[in-house]
Amino acid sequence: MNYYNILNFKKEPFSNSPEPEFLFQLPQQTSCLQKLELAVRLRRGINVVIGDIGTGKTTLCRKLIQNFSSIPADSAEIETHLMLDPAFNGVVEFLQTVALMLGIKDLNNCESEWHLKEKIKNYLFDKGVDEKRIVVLIIDEGQKIPENCLEILREFLNYETNNFKLLQIIIFAQKEFQAILKRRPNLFDRVNLLFCLQPLSFKQMQAMINYRLRVARDYEIAPSLFSLSGLAAIYLATGGYPRKVVILCHQVVLTMIIRGKNKAGWFFVRSCINDMETPLFKKLKWALGSVFILIAVGLSIGAIMLQRQDADAHKQLSIAPVLPIVPEVKQTASLPNVPGAKIIQKKTQNVKIPGHLGILTMTKRRTLWWTLNNIYGEINPKITKTVIMANPHIKNKNRIAEGNKIYLPSIPADINPINKGDIIVVVESGKDLEIVYNSFWGNPAQRNMPPLVFFPFWNKKEGINFLIVIDKCFKNIRAAEEASGKLPSAVAAKAKILSQWEADTVFFNRRKLQR
């Protein structure tokens, strides 16, 4: 039975496979991914992510690999190798496996431990120094690594230049691995990042379930399958562990299909628990549950009324007509002169582009790397050098204090992120970099929307404009209108469809929009 078609799903929302697209990036997941990516790019050596069974380590691992491979510039610079089961019988077997994963040829079963280490070391020097590539070894189920193989990992960290480690190691493991590390202080002291994943809170679990349902429905607006009391039952049964939540939700959805239900409440979820029942449920008094349900029903009625109001507003929504340009917005104040920031002149036309896009104030959890990646579409030495030259007050690019301002120079993209005839959907636009970027970075409504891209551009007629667009190019107006119609009503009311560009338009984001 293809149950997700019956419930208007385009794909299965609660699969037990580690699908990166269903990863709901809560603050701890986002922080972990950012820190791991920075550690790899800075070649810091070994990093460890620890969490209980079912906290999402494997999904996070796959998402990290996807992030490195999704951008062509990254896939050309960074090569990742995933080891799924590190339970080896001895050091030689471990070294042989690593050598095979790296693609080292002319191996034979008679080689000694020393010969294998030398071949791996030579390979890493060739890749890291001669080819300037970053080699990443990612190990899942790290708690299975034998003690003598941990010593080999420590020795791998000795393969380095004066500036960086030649092999980047990321280990995802269960909690007992932390005790194993502490028993080996010569390795534990070298760990660059030790990140501990925690179970979800009730609100986080609710947001994760709703996000999975939206992705499975291709972001179409539809009533929730779970009442507030049903979500409470799920949380009490699972303790907020993502894997348990996914398994239980899958079982509940299947039971809904069988029984012909369209909503799962407290008693319905309770009847689906069966073998997953926890001691907490067994101790729970039905009287207490009844009181909770009465409160939840009152809250649910209020939520349903709000949903109906939102649905009515959405029906009245009309998509903006095709616009060739972005509406004019009040100009911002001129920027001060900053060393290293010169007026850039486009060679193909005799027009001048302003030397700066604008000024951004650094906020909590905002890093320079992520900011540049969002605005320019990628990070490369040219972009980094230009930005650092324009900001001589920045002493440490890896740690910029909250409240500091950074000047962002105009660095035209060497490729067009869209092709001639492509149509895009704009969800927000403006001429003030800080206002539009803050909306892009910190808007909680993004959780209810498809992936977005920060999209700055310039032309002689309009000057610099900043857009927030859906990360997709559409071939016709109908497809763009359908995508716009799936946005939350408040966002869709302001959405615009762009299909024409001035001939002298210059883009600053190098990221190609998806098709």
C-alpha cells in the first residue's frame, strides 16, 4: 500500500533511512554542522560528535557529506571518505581498509604496518600539498573502533605541514566513546571539537514532525495529522529521540490509513505504542491524562480556528504579475572609504559598480564564513582576501565579536546563476543589505518554506538590489505561480515573479539556482 499517496504525500515522511533532505536543522544541528565545516576547511585535525542512540548522528553525517558535495567548488577541493563499521580485527586490517578507501593502488596482503603507513602518508602529502586538496575521513559508529586503531588515528594526526593537518578526521559515536577518549589523554588532548547531541524538546519535536510532513507534501499547505495531545503522547513515549519519534510516527500514519482516520490524538497514539511503551507511560495516571486532554482540546480548537483563518486568507491570495525589475526602495546611506575596496569597473561596458554591497553587523552564531558563503555563493581565496583587505579592523577572521561591523565589497560573479529565459520567485527584496540579510538569516518563517538563496545584483538603472529567492529556476510562469502559491500566505502575498533582467545586470552570488 503506497500510503503516502493516500495522504497526499509525494514521498514518505517518516522513513527510517538517513535522508539529508528531511534533516530539520535545529540550533544544535546547525551549530554542529557549521563547526564541523569550519574545522575541515581550516584543517584542524580530529573532531568528534557524540550522542545517544537515535539522536540523529547518522543523518547529520550524511548531511555534512552532502554539503561538501553539493557545491562544485567544494567537491573539487574536498574529498570525503565514509567508514560505516570500524570494528577491525587488527591494525593491519584497519590500515588496509583506509588505504583502499583513499584509492591507493599497488596494495598486497603481505605488506607490513610500516609500509601501509608510509603509503598513506605519501598519498596525503601528494593530495594536501601538491594538489591542495582536503582529505576527510568520516567514521560512523565510532564507539566500535578498537583501542589499537585509535592509536593509528593519533599517528595520522602527525602527518602535517607547518600550517595544517593533512588528514581531517570526523568521528560520530555513542556516549561511551567519550569515556574511551578520556582513557587516552594523548588523543583526547588533540580533539579540536567535541560536540554532544541532546534529545529534542517538545517544541523541537513538534517542529521536526511538521517539517517532515511539509517536505513530504512538497511544501503544500494541509492540516496537521497530529493534535496537540497526540504530539504529547508521542513525546512521552519517545523522550524526544528523533529515531524513536520517526518510527512511532510511521506506525501511527499506517494505522490511520487502516482505520480511515485523518487525525491522531492522545488515545489514538496511545493505542499504537504497543511494544514501544516506556515505563513513563505505564506510571502515567489516566486521570492526569484526561485533565491534560481537556486542556489540549481547548488549545487545539484555538489552533484550528487560526488555521481556518489562514486558509481563507490563502484562498484570496493573488500572485503578483510578471515583473521585469524589482520595485524601488529608499536608498541607504553611502559607505565610508575602506582600504582595499576600490571601485570595480565592468570591462564589457563602460559603467561603474559601487565598491561595496553594504555593511553587516555580526550577531550571535553568525560567522564570517557562513556570511560570505550566503552572499557570494562560495568561499575561495580571492573572496576571502578581498573581504579581509576591506576590513583591516578584523584581527581574527575565525572569531569576530558580536556587534562588530564588516564591509562587504562588490565582487562580481564570474558566472551567471540563472540562464536566459529562466523565471525566479522573489519572496523579499530591498536596497538595504543589513535589513534584507537579517530577514534571510533569522526569519523563523523560513522553516515553512522551500530552500532560499540570498541574491544580490546590480544594474545601471536600479543600482544594487538584494533579493531573497526560492532556490529554483522555473521554465514557465505556471510553475512559478504554483511554487509561490505553496508559500505561507503572509509571504506569498508579497511574492513576485521575475522573468526579465537588464542587459547590464551584474550578479554577485556565484551559486547556480536549482532546476
